[in-house]
Amino acid sequence: MVWLRESTNHRDRRVSAERPQPQSAQPFATPVGGPVDRAGGKASAKGQPLKAWKLLASGLLATLLQWSLMGGLIAGLVAGVVAAPGVAPAAALNDAQQLVVEAWRLVNQSYVDPERFEEVHWKRLRQQALEKPISSSGQAYDAIEAMLEPLGDPYTRLLRPADYATLRSNTQGTVSGVGLQLGLRAADQAIVVIAPLDGSPAADAGIGSGTAVLKVNGQSTGVLGLDQTAAALRGQAGTRVLVQLERDGQQRELELERRAVDLKPVRFETRELAGKRLGYLRITQFAEPVPEQIQQALSTLTGQGIDGLILDLRNNSGGLVSAGVAVANVFLDGQPIVETQDRDGLSSPQQALAGQLYGGPMLTLVNGGTASASEILAGALQDDGRSALAGSRTFGKGVIQTLINLGDSSGLAVTVARYLTPSGRSIQNLGLVPDQLLAGDEPLNPGGPDDTWLAQAQELVVKQLAQPATEARP
């Protein structure tokens, strides 16, 4: 998803990790990073990227904070609860009822499409909620979810305490669980392991790619589904979970102890083809550490003398908008990145600073799991002519959410803006069409040894390097 602090927001239809697929974004992330010189070591306007990225993000952050203030999106409960018509005044409401009214007020003041309120009788929904018994947090959460459902926006939702804590952890690049990335096997839709995260309990137990996950704590994964299976594997560090696995016709049960796992959102390496050295840079989500990690990765890759770069955004469901914008600034030279539009139709364009941390030839891999903040980056690279896209059509999430702390350990994700690519395209429900569709079945494990799409991308970059600059795009 795209979260103002971020995306996401989006629920990846094919791949899940031990984390909820974000459905929105928060307006409070500022990219961080250390200095990295451009290739060749020459100083530039981006010679101090930490300062530059903060300056770049300031416009977006100021706009988002303005939306936050206008929408009352200040963390914690705000004094002065408004009573619904026909119900007791705020002073007579219990804590659970006040939570419902506060959630209603925050959505009422910040939601991107206020015309939708008339269509769903928004005020009546608040009144109906308060007419029912609400004396516990669980009843309050049920009432809030019932109010939000008629909006028909899957990205505007309540995050119960466990989900809110997990999502906050994700934006920081860590999660508490066993470290399995899961996907659906094309042949039978069974839930299988894409890969264990390095250093995770799953990796320590030797669980390999392609292993089928049959049960979690005795529950069939066929009944749970992909997202709920991933959720069942998450949990507090130190707790244990029992998994039943199958590989090559052999079943086994393992008890794994959950612990904090680094999601490693940035991975990179060099590859050789036809005498050319290519950099491979994969971003799995836009968490807070990503801009700094991208600087370090590119510093290493350019120091190794790469001739071209493959940027892999497959199955990247989004993250923090500010992180996505900061990464776009690495590759663009004073070009537009994205334009956001708020509920009043006011636009806020974001533009990259002059100079580039990496200006060499590149190709960007995308697929149906590329969504939200990653679509902002991919759309900017495509529209500005900086990088062709290869793969398959992206997810199509063109809205941005903010994440709001309700003050009782729960939170709200609320859609507060729409975004357009530099050419003025809205990709909501449409996605981005790649310049080059890749042949063959989509690889289950992007970047793995059997990744045929990556092999095709390498050939495309080598072909691009052999062409004059004016003919570089495939």
C-alpha cells in the first residue's frame, strides 16, 4: 500500500510474508541516510543525500502534515468528542463509545471522498452504532468496522492492536515470527515457502524454498488461506508455533520459536553476462531503513564497476511514501516524481533534486504484486524515460492512506489522497503496463536460482548497452 508514512496498502493477491499487506500510509516518515558520492566520486547536488532527501521529503511531509492537521490526524485521542444526534452527550459516553465516535470523527474529517458520506448515510451509521450496547474494546472495534464497511474502501479500515503493532513494526523493517515468505503454488494453489529469511528460525531449521505448509498449530492452511496462515506464524518473540510441512512427498512437524526477524527489504549483488557486469538491486518493501540501505547498495555496486542495473520491485506491495520518493530521487535528475491530490482537489507535485546518485543504464522488473509506493517509483521511472519496465502489469493502487493511532493501541488506516504519475496517469485499478512483457510462468522466488524473468532482464540490459543511447529502451 501507499502510506503517507506510507503505501500499501494493498493486499498482495499472490504472495504474502509474515506481515499484513499494508493498505495505506502514514504522514510522518523522513528518509534517513549517510553520504554517498555519485559514480566517479564527483560531488553533486546529491553529494549529501541525507540532507538532500530530507529537503525533498519536506514538501511531501509538509503537505501530509497539513492534511493531518486539517483532518485531526494527531496521534492519540483528541479532547472534545462530538455526540451523535439522539444519543447521550459526549460526557455521558463510556470509553468504548468515545472510541467509536472518535474514529468516526477522524474519518469524517480526513477521508479523500467526502461525497461518499452522503451516499452511505454516514451520520446515520454513527447513530446506529451508538444505539447498540458498547462497553468493551471488542464491541467498539466491531462497531467501527461496521461503520467503515459501507464506504466500500478496502484500504480504510480499523487496525486492532495486534495488527497495528505488526504494521508499525513492518515500517521499521522488522517482524516477530519465524521468517517464512509464503506464496501460492500455481499448480494447485497450495501454500508453499518462497524462501526463509536469512537468520530466521525457519532458516535455522532448514526449511527450503518450495516446501508446502500444511498446518499451523493444527489448523489447515487450506482453510486459513494465505494471509491468515502468514498471520498465524507471527507472534510475540519467545512464543512457539507448531507447523506441519511437506517436501518431496515427505511430511514432518516442527516446533519453532518466534523471534524478531530483519525483513531485509534491500538486497543486491552483481551478475556477469556477455562480458558485462550488471548490478541486481531488489526492494521488497519501503520501510524506514530503505533509503539509507539503497545508498549503501549503490555505493558498493558502482564501486564494483557495474555497466548497468536491474531494479527489482516484484511483489513489493508498498510501504512508506517518503521512502519511495527518496529512492526515486536517487535515479532521477530534477524530474517529476509524483503528484498527490487531496479531498479538496488540491494538488501537490513532488520533484527530484538536481543530480543523480546513479545515472547509468537500468531496467525495472514489476509484476502483479508491485503496488502502491513501488508503483509511484516505477511510474516515475517509466514516465520520465529513466527506466523501461519489464514483467507484467502492476497491481493498480493509486490512493494513499495515513495511519492514525487511536490511543488504545489500535489504529485507523484512512485513505486521504490520490496520486498521479508524472504524465498525469491515475493507475487506480489499472496498474502500470510494462514496456516489455516477459515470457514464461512468473517465477515464485524473485531473485532465486530459477528466476527466468531475471535472466530475460539481464539479456535486455545487455542488449540495451549495445544500442545507441537514443535507442536504449526495449
